[in-house]
Amino acid sequence: MQAVLNYPKIAVIRPQGFLNATNALEFERDMTTALAQNDISILVVDLAAVESLDSAGLMALLSIHKLALSLGRSFRLCAVAPSIRIIFELTQLDRVFEILDGEVELAAI
């Protein structure tokens, strides 16, 4: 479903295709596992390859955002396509998530 890349103190998760009720729990579990690592301080979800996002996918992202805050970790989204970004804007979640422009540039994180 996704690739998990680990850099010192940074984990990047790159889901692909559809992020919906079918796979949201697996996606959330992968993100929780990444955040649970003691050496991770920043979790980045690269949405460049995500074609669609439904409410279950949004809830998974919100759940991990909340977990990251409780652990004192940073949670960011990047490479959000315009068709996906509109979902964040319509739900006003663009005010909740830190959304980076473009793909992951580790120097910018």
C-alpha cells in the first residue's frame, strides 16, 4: 500500500492510490507504528500518489495528528494534489494540518 522511508528522526509515509474505508485502518496502523519509534520526531505523509481520499482516510490522518501532538512529535502532509487539497479546504482541515508545498525536501523539514 505504501512505502515507509526512514531518515534520522524523520519518517516519510507515501500512500498510493485510494485512501478510503477499505485501507484506512491499515494506513493508520502504519502511521502509528512509525510514530511509536523512539527516534522519530517528525512524521511526514507524502500524498503525491494518492488519487482519492474519503472521510475514513481523513479520520485516520486526524487520529495520527492527535497522537503525534500527545507524543510531542511533529506531523506534516506534503505533495497534496489540488483534487485532494480541496477536501482539506472544504472541511477546513487545512487549518489543522501543516501542509508543505511540493514533495518532501528533507532540508526544508
